[in-house]
Amino acid sequence: MKEYYTISEISRLYGIGVDSLRYYERIGALSPRRGENNYRLYSLKDIYRLNIIRDLLTLGFSVKQIGEYLGRQNVESTLSMLEEEKEKIRQQRERLKQMERAIGERMEHLEKFRTVEAGRFACVSCPERCCLQLNAEIRRDEEMDYAVKRLQKRHEDKIRSLGEREIGASVSVQDVENGIDNLFHSVFIILEERPGKKENPGKETGRQLSGGKTSGGKPDDGRNDDERSDGLLILPAGEYLTVYYRGGYQQSPERIRELLAEAGRRRLAVEGDVLEWYPVDNRYTVDAGEFVTRLQVKVRPER
């Protein structure tokens, strides 16, 4: 066996580029001697260190960590380094479990709405729902997608992924009565729980979506558009007249009118905006025929 090997021989043997070998030398992980013409010559000691480098890279350690380790290599430092990597693997395993649960929830969600009955009106008792809201006038599907992305961007600490989130938009009943179609005034995303709930379980931190609309359909709360641009929205608990429809959104105005007409037939008073939810939308399919939309409006018996 030879005592020294050239950089090209080591590169071929380990499948490591010569630039990487030079970098390992710069950080002190390898110490080749210089032969004739100043060529690098790697000893058997360098080869055993390369074996360690390759193994630790496979385990996920950075080159910097490996260089520091090789500078103080002993049993104690080896145990410490392996314990650190063991903890990283445990964390990765937990993340994978969370991803698996999220995928399972999405699959259950899609299976549920594949079979939901469309066109049937029902009064559904809903709990209080806490949402993040962005107020914006929206008339086209593309504007809706952009508004939802803006809302997610502003609250990345609370909304990591839109995949399993309930996304909705509000339509002013007054707009519908005035013949104004396809105009939304806000989008919102349901949170799993209200921010600060554990710290202040009795404190109201958001505003409720109630009637209070001006003729333009915007909340009449004395604030300008920028001040109302986003925030916490509480959808109050209560009875919501609900109906689903399948297919493209061009039918939404007609379906909303049918919902309000049904409320009238049942002698129910409408409270607040019509809520349009998108349980199956372009997050899951590009075929508009597969879209599932839920329309809701809060109701109470007429006095």
C-alpha cells in the first residue's frame, strides 16, 4: 500500500471534488504534505480523517462542525456529537409525524366534501369561530387568491400552511339586495384557537362580524381602510342557515339569493353578512366542476 496519494487519486476514490478537498484543508480537517512541484500528498492519516468526514456528513453535520470536532477528537467529544445528532433525528421524526397527520387530515377533508349533499338548506349550530381577517374589495378570483396570500403573509407566525385551513369571504346582504354581485369586502382564515386565549380566557380580543354596513358595504366603525386592513375577527356562535353548491363561482350570486330567499320562507331574520367558504377550491383541483362552496348566514327567528 502506498504511503501517500495525490489529490486526484483521493478525489476519485471518495467521489469528492478537488475543491472540497482544498476546503477541508483550509479549515484544518486535512493536512496534506507538499511534494515535488508543490503537489498535495495525502497520508493514511488524512484518509482515515476523510472516512470520518464522510460518515459525519452523511449524519447531517456541517463541515464547520466536523472541522471543530476533528480538532478536539476524543471519546467524550464523539459521544457529545452523536448525542446532538440523535436529538436532531428525534426532532426530524416528530416533524415527519406532524406532516403525516396533516396529510391525513387533508385526505379526510377531501373525502368528506366529495360526498357532501349540494343544494340542501339546513340550520347549523356553529360555535364561536376566531379568524384572521383582511378587508379588501374583491371582484375576481385572482384578486381573492392574492388577498388570501397577503393575509397569510401578514400572519406567517400563525398561518404556516393554507392546506388545512378554512378560508372564507364576506358578502354584504345590502349589496345583494341592491343588485350588486360578485363583490366581497373581506377574506378570513379560521384559526385553531383565539390568540391569547390561554393567557386571557375571558378577554374579548377581536370584533364580531355583524350587520353595521354602510351603503358601500364596508363596516361603519369610524376607521379608514388602512386602519381596518386586517385583524382578529370573531364569528359569533349561533344558528347559521347553510347550503353547499358544486362547480364554478359564477353561480355564487344566484346561490346567495336562494339562501336569503330560503331564510325569508322560514321566517328567519338575517344577522350580518353572507359568508362564503371554500372547502374544495384551487388548492386541491384545477377542475372547477369539482369545487365545493359553502354559503352561510347567521339567522334568528323573526320577532
